[in-house]
Amino acid sequence: MQQRNRLEPYFENLAFERDDNTMVVNFGPQHPSAHGQLRLILEMEGEQIKKAHPDIGYLHRGMEKMGENMIYNEFLPTTDRMDYIAATANNYAFALAVERLLGIEDKVPRRAKVIRMMLLELNRIISHLFWLATHALDVGAMSVFLYCFREREYAMDLMEDYCGARLTHSAVRIGGVPLDLPPGWLDHLNVYLQKLPDQIKLYEGLLTENRIWRMRLEEVGVIPPEMAKQWACSGIMLRGSGIEYDIRKEEPYELYDEVDFDIPVSDRCDSYGRYLLYMEEMRQSIRILRQLIPMYKETEPELMAHAPEYISAPKEDIMTQNYSLMQHFVLVTQGMRPPVGEVYAPTESPKGELGFFIRSEGEPYAYRMKIRAPSFWHTGILQDLLPGHYLADVVTIIGSTNIVFGEIDR
Amino acid sequence: MAQHPMNSVANAGLPVALTTVDKLVNWGRTNSLWVLTYGLACCAIEMMASGASRYDFDRFGVIFRASPRQADVMIVAGTLTKKHAEFIRRLYDQMAEPKWVISMGSCANTGGMFNTYATVQGVDRVIPVDIYLPGCAPRPETLQYAVMLLQKKLRKRTIFQKQKPKRLV
Amino acid sequence: MRPYKPKDNVQKKSYYTDRFWVAPRIPEESVEDEVYKADLESLAKAVNYKKAYIMRGQLVIIIDAKDNVATLKHLKEECGYEVLSEMSAIDYLAQDGEFEIFYQLLAMSKRRRIRVKCRIKENEAIESVEPIFRSADWSEREMYDMFGIKVNNHPNLKRILMPEDWVGYPLRKTYPLHGDEAAQWYEVDKIFGKEYRDIIGPEQRDPAYVSTTDTCNFARIHHEVPRCADPNSEPEKIEVFNDDALLTETFDLKKAKIVDRNR
């Protein structure tokens, strides 16, 4: 028998029966289908939701404060743990912000850019597959979960072959990438890219015309375009409302202006439209990856930007040249000192617009690091989106927003 | 046969019969460890992956449950923050005895890389932990290894033995 | 003598800085871009902004704090900056006794981004922009939570990331990374009560701390040992897991079939 602690008995239904025949239901913070630690306090009238109060912060780990107390290279692995489903997208967003702050964005070698884009698009596929798996599981389709995880594991193998980690990649460095692709990697990627479209067709065959799936998703969670703009939605939440804005296309970074791909847009504004977009985006990622394979072969084998003030020299130089060694020592122990100023760099992560705002005072530590995580606003929109829906739709709506709590709470 | 009256349960008598029962009960217990999914952060994804198709946790009899009342083991997967600490204790108290805790990942073990104001520095400050599982994030194989270690630990129990009070009240 | 540590800014400092080091600055370029120029001209009719320049390709407008609602309203309705993608504050209390608040706006039709900045004193409040941009609802709550900046006319100004009964504002420069005393004992006080502080003990926050003799919290390095085993005992080597398990076959690598990873 456990001894008593100070926690009083806790009644989930805070006020079960009130005079006006409404009840308050507490949902979370540890709920299997809340995609993390979301706590929702729902005021309901019968089955219908009258008011919703999302309560977040259960995964707040103080990352922004950490960013102010770490040198830039030290902080990079921490960004993995933000959107842990697509870690490279975070690494890249941070690296891009710092590169823009340093002014070395153009100095990143072409091969590094191609590798970064490959990893980003592979991560997009991983993230979308994961989204489909969990969303389908929440709505009730167990087999889709198993199928999606099977394909996801192959993509994870590719990531693991490149950087050694399954989940927390840290595969992008400030100024380039640390490693070249291992031998045979492109062949494995090719095999994967050949198999994936059939699998996507399989998922679509299971879901797209499925009567239950359509009944659960159609006309559920309708976000009008005005509301999407008001809540600063981005990514598929925005494009699902009929607004065509993809940062890869509109404000291109890396080599996205050289590859050929489409931005799928849906006017349906509901969860079903967003589901279709996710499937289409996976196909577009495959298309980008296919174009990247020949681009990689044409590049020079150079991986890190040449900016001796900020970036360590290549390993051979450090081993042979005295000055490179000294510079490397200073950069590792003290950290690089960016110029005074501030920068905001947006990127298109699988979830939406992921941006880093960095204020530098010329110290090796950022004076202020603000992380603009898309899911933060996609959770905020729940308080306007949920009222009027039924309790069973809550899970569908949370699922279709594709929120990840590592980046909401940071 | 003993001449004097004897309470075999209280005196832990009847060694042959009871060991067999012990073994049988432990066999059932170790091979149907139902797990309370306590997915908090990144490790939860690996926990899901270990339950999914490639790693197939069902082989070990590990079935994920969403309710603390149906669970034997709590896998704390991810960073425990100070705001959440209260709820993990509540759910731990709601689990039926005997119960065990696997702390999965560096964040749950020691706070890991999040050495900040908002993170609980080790979930063992709040609930007693049986197995610490290192890694950030641990691979699914590591989680299965931890469950095998826990099974090994369970096999040493006898059925009439009450779970000893653990360090934390 | 104890070394002096400044209390108003406890952010980590570089251990060594060259005496004659002068940090370079990112240049503040004049506004040449046609679109930005038109926006500034339009804005000048409505609000008297202090300064405008381009930094790393984005327009920065510095305004007076009391003009923030008028500026954002004008930028949204006249210039097409419809999305408030980000807002927060920067703590300059140690230097100037002020907070700097920035609003990051996006015009999707023009593919342009603007940053509007203003400064307020420590105890001043800022007017909420929630009526113009709904997304400011949560951003302003986050700003209040992290910096303690009060926002006037906000519909629901409560803490958002930290618990309601948290003490202090974490992102201020006076707040240490490891938290103040209330933060360090928060979970113990809440769950067990203050009297359990002695039993549970302070947090171990040294990342390099490894105790080879402590088997109560961790197994011995490289070995699994039973809980609270004698530190001098021989470590138990586990090679086979289910040797004592009933009805279970022991795994044999030689008999196992290894599947080809690419199918």
C-alpha cells in the first residue's frame, strides 16, 4: 500500500452536472490520441462542444533559454528534440538562420545543399508517413498504422545509414553537412523511391474512398481561409484552406528554385482535404528526390562552407596547418562570434513555417533565440475550431492539425 | 507429515508445491506485461515504433494500454517537465499493484540534455524506477532489452511476496 | 574573495574575449526595394515611425510603443501584411531598463516580411493586437508568461507554458538557467510537501557527475547490477535472459534466419 502524498483525489469531470445542463470534460495531458501532452478542457452540451481551452506547456523544457546559454554549434543537437518526427527540418532551420546571420548562406557548397535537400525531403516523407499512421490509428484504422510504420522504417534505415541515428539526426551543420553520402546510399534511395509510390497507392486504396474514413473526415474541422490567416497557419493547414503559399516555392532557399515540383492546394478546407494534400506532398517529395539524384552526381566533393572566421577548416587542414588548428580550437572552445544584429529565417518544415529569430550581440551566445514553431498556432486554432463539433471529432481534428508537442512547448 | 499445526502460507512452507506455482504465475506475469504508454516526447515515437510492424512488441506479450488500471508497467518515455510531474505521480498511484516503472531515455533518467529550470532532473525524484534505459532516443531494441531485464527480475518474485515499499513514498 | 557575478544578467558569458575585439555589425541598409518603399510611404501617412531600414533582406520598422495597434492595423488593412507570424520580446533590462517587442509580419501576396519593433519600460504595459491578429492571443500570453510583460485588453492573459503557480519569469536575463529555488523544488513541494525536501534531496545538475559506487540510482557502468547491490560485489554478467524462464526457448544465433534488409 502506498503512503499518501499531497495530491488530492482528482475528478476528471470538474463539474459534472451544472444547472445549465453542460458538463466539463478534461482531455489529457496524458491521452493516447492527443499526439503528445495536450490538455483540452472541453465545455460540452450533450455531445456538442461549446467551448474548448487547450492547455499546453506540459513539455516546456526551456529550449529558448538553453539557446541563450549555449554556443551556436552546441545548440544544434537540441533542435532535434523540437519536432522529433522530422529532426533534420529543425536542424536545417536553425543552421539556415545562423548562416543568414553570419552572411555565409551563399558560401555553402553545392553538394552540401543537395544532401541537405535530400535529407529534408526524406524527412518530409517520414513525417507524413508518421502523421498518416497516427491519424489513421486515432480514427480507427489499425492496419494503416502498421503499413505506414513499415515503410517509415525503410526511410529511417536510409537516415541511419547516413547519420547513424534513427530519430535525432543532427545531420546538418552550420555551413554545410558533416559527411558525404555513404557508398551505395543513392542506390538504396532509388530502390525505396521505386517502391514508395505503390505503397502510397495502397494507403489511398484503403482510405480515400473508404466510407468510414470519409464520414469521419469530411466537413470536420473546417478552417476558412480568413481564419487560417488570422491564426498564422502555415504549411498544409494553410494550403488546405485554399491559400497557395509554400516557402519552398515563394521564398526559395537551398536549390528549391532549381527542382521542379508542384504545390498541392485544396479548397475543401476540411480534414479530408488536408489528408489528400499530405498524400500528394509525399508524391512531390519523391519527385524532388528523383531529381536530386542526378544533381548530386554533378557536384564537387566539397561539404563545408569556406568561412575561416566562423567555420572550422576541413580535417586535412586542421591536421596539417597550424593556423587552421588554432582557429578550430578557438571555434570549439569559445564558439563563433556572429556580427551584431538580428535575423529571422523561415523554412518550410513538414508541419509548416518553422523559423528561427536570432538576436546576436556579438557574443558567442545568442542574446535572444525565438523559435517560431508552426504547431504552436495550429494548437491555438483549436479554441476557435472545436466549438460546434462533436466529441468524436476532436480526435480527428487534433490528428489533422499534425501537431507535435516538442515544438509547441519547446 | 508434520504433527504440529502449521500455517504453510505464513511460514512459507510447502516448498515444492509453491515454487511450481510461483513459476507458473511468474510465467504468466512475465509474458503478459501490459504497459501503460506514457509517451512524453521523442522516446514515445521509438516506443510506438517498437510496438509497430518491424519490431513487434507483441512477441513479448507487451500490449500497450491507455488506462493505468489495466497496466503492470509504466514506460516513462520522454522528458518529464515540472508542470507534468504531478500527473505522472497521479497515474502511478492509480496503477494496481504489483507495478513497475521503466524510465526510458536520458531525459527520464536524469533530465538528460535539458538541464533547465523546467525539467525534472530524473523521473526517480517523483516515482520509484525499476529499470533505467539509457540513450537519446533509445532504439526499439533497447526498449525490448529493458523489458527482458524486467522479466528476469520478475521471475525472482514469489507470489505471496508483497511488493516492498520503494524508496519514494 | 568570492568572484563578483552580475545579478541583472546571468546569461552565460564567454570565458575569454580579446581586449580589442569590436564586434562587427550587420549593416542597416537603406530601403531600396520598390514594394517596401511603397509600404513605408503608405505607413508614414498613418503613423509617425521612428526609423526604417533593411537588415538581411527584411524591412525593420521602429515605432513608438503606443502606436503598435495603429501601425499593425495599417499594415494589415492597407499594405496586405495579413499574417502575424511571430511576436515576442527581448530583455534589455540590464542595459536600458527596457523590453524590446517585435512583431514579425508576412504579406503572402507580395512575398515580403516586415519586422515592427518598439520598446517599453519594465513596468509599462503594451496594448494588445489580438483584435487585429487572432494569433496574437497565444503569442502575447507566451510573452507575458516568459517576460512578465502586461498586455492591456487581452481576452485571457494567463500563463500558458509554465504552471499557474510558477514563480518568476523564465526568459528574463535575471532568471538563472537552472531556475531559482522555487523552481528547483517545484515538483517535490507540489507532490510530497516541503517536509520531503530533505528526504528526496537536491537536484543533481552536474552533467559530468558519475558515481561508480552508486548502485541505487544507476547500474554500475557497463554492467547490470541488482538495485542497491554492494559496491564491491562482482558484477552479474547477463548473457542469457530466459535461462530461468518456463516454456521458453533460448535464442540461438546460428539457427536464426537473417532477413535481407531491402526485401
